[in-house]
Amino acid sequence: MKVYRNTKTKSVIEIVFGEAVPEGYVECFAGEVDAAQEKHVPHLEKDGTTLKVQVGSVEHPMLPEHYITAIWVELKDGTLYKQTLHANQKPEAHFDLGSYTGELTVYEYCNLHGLWKATIEF
Ligand SMILES: [Fe+2]
């Protein structure tokens, strides 16, 4: 998965297959914006078959002007889970991964501070 931001509208999309990027979008890279890591790097916890994600180890704000817009979980086979979030919600999500085992990567997008990621052996 790759995440792209529209430079004018600030809208964000993910592309899971293919290389064609819509005009006006630029690729986002995890950690490219200088901001507090402890509020942005996803904090991951395995609880049985459930992956618990919190952004971050110190809870990120969820204000209308500054919040986490989405959390993605990408498994090593390319399977993708997504939870969209809104202001005033908790910056967290739970994903039931069933019998999955192996490495996975969790991404989150902050409307002010961009893309962040963390990996875990699940
Ligand atoms: Fe932020």
C-alpha cells in the first residue's frame, strides 16, 4: 500500500495495486513531517487474535483542526484493513486478524503531521 496526499485539496488516498497516481497527488512517507513521535507512531498490542492500535504511546489529540484520519493494517500478503476516524473519537482501533501470524505494518495519518507507521511480529 502507498498513501498519497493531494497538494491542493489535502485529501488522502491509498493505492493497493498498480502504479498510476492521480494528477495532483504526491506520495506520503512515514515520519517525513517533524513532529512528536510519541503522539504519532502507532502503539501496537496483540490480544489473542486482536490487534489493538493506539495513536501513539501518548494519546494523539482528536480535535476538529488536528486529528488522526485513518489507521491501516497491512499484512505481509498485502491484505489491508482500514479504520477511518473523526474528531472527538479515540485515536484507536481494534482489528480481529483471525489465525494470521507474521509481520504486519500499521500506518496512521494525521491531518497536520502526515503519515506514520510501526511494525510488529503478530
Ligand atoms: Fe498530529
